Amino acid sequence: MQANEGQAADGNSRELLTFTLGNEEYGIDILKVQEIRGYDAVTTIANSPDFIKGVINLRGIIVPIVDMRIKFKLGNITYNELTVVIILNVANRVVGIVVDGVSDVIALTAEQLKPAPEFSSSLDMQYIMGLGTVDERMIIVMDIEKLMTSRDMDLVEMAAA
């Protein structure tokens, strides 16, 4: 990733799409977002991890759909009219992520983004870029490309098939 990718024109802020998973709010680089859609039925793929709900046909492109609520073990997964799929373009591949809802687009300055705290090795922090604060909101800023291309997501092998 280039240093200026995801940066606003003034160079000192980063634009993020924020979304909710459970009670937490997350932010991802807006430049990785292709579109936002309502949740539709997916075609399941046999023997795929439980967090990969299946695939959809998006204008001729087969797109794997990852339920982030299952991936992050948030429990009590319900699909309703607020459930949203964010279509991402990461590492030259299109992937959809299921989230509870999309909040808005925000710009975070470097001063508003703090490093993520260190936790025990049982908590995987490698996909967390930091914590952003906007007014009274705390936003967990994710490196969505690093997460989606990680070995445990199985998406690299799936896309190559």
C-alpha cells in the first residue's frame, strides 16, 4: 500500500467508511469500498469456513461473502433489513463483507488516530491499525486488505479456483 493511498487531498487526514458489528464501530479505508448493498441470499460453498457465507453473482463477477460477525465471534447473528454487505476491492479481487449496518464516512486526522493498545497474544491485533476518536465515538480502524488477504481467510485459494 502506498503511503498516500486512503489519504484525503490535504494529506493529513484519512477517509473511512464506518460500520457497526455488535456494539462496536469499525472504520475501513473508503478507497477499498466498491459499493454497499442490502443482504441477499448467497450460494453456499461446501467445506468453506463458517464465516464465508457463500458467493453471489455481482454483474458477472463471483464474489465471496464473509460474515464479519461470525469471523469476529460476535454471536447472535441475525439477518434483517438493516444487515448490509460492503463490496470491497482488495488485492485486485472483489469480496463482500456482511456487517450489522453502515454508519457514515468520516475523515480522521493523524491526531485522532491512536495506536491500538497491546493485549495478550490470545487477541489478534495484526489487522487493527489503531483507534480513532471522533467527538464521543471510538472507532476501531481496520486494515481490511491485510485481513481479507490473510491466510486464515482462505480467500486467496478460493479466488484462484
